[in-house]
Amino acid sequence: MKKITLLAITIILLIIMFVESGVTNAMLAFLLVGALPGTTYSLPPGTMLIIIVLTIWLLTLRATALPLISFLRVDHMARKYLQQKNNLPKKRFGQI
């Protein structure tokens, strides 16, 4: 119980520090307008579109394709193990 409480307090403090430092405002300004934090420059809309599409694509890939690849790899390894086990010679005097 103490570990869960400590973890929850740590997460809450990190969120508060993240919000109060202005990082969230800078991130939102970058994503919505293309304003580079700390400068007067901004990115063109086409570049922002490419960045957002790539970000969404990477998040989708991470959420769907990688677990599927992992599942297929484990399934392949299990089938290979069972095939090797079935190819082993039978014990001659197993039921005496």
C-alpha cells in the first residue's frame, strides 16, 4: 500500500511540475501553430501536417503492429517447440 501511495504522489507531483513549467503550453503551441519554443520562428503548415501524420502513424504502429509481431513470434516459437517435441524418439519401455 505504501508503494502505491508513493507512486501516486510522485506521478501527481511530476504532472504538476510539467504543467507549471510551461512545457505543456509550448508543446500545444508547437502542435497547433507550429511555433518553435524560445524563438520567433514558426514552421509552415505542410511541415506541421507531416510531423503530425508521422506522429499518429508511429503511435498507431506502436499500439497495433508491434504487439501483433510479438504475438506471432511467440506463436511460431511454440509451434516449433511442439514440432521438435513430437519428433523425439518414443521411449521403448515407458509402460512397464
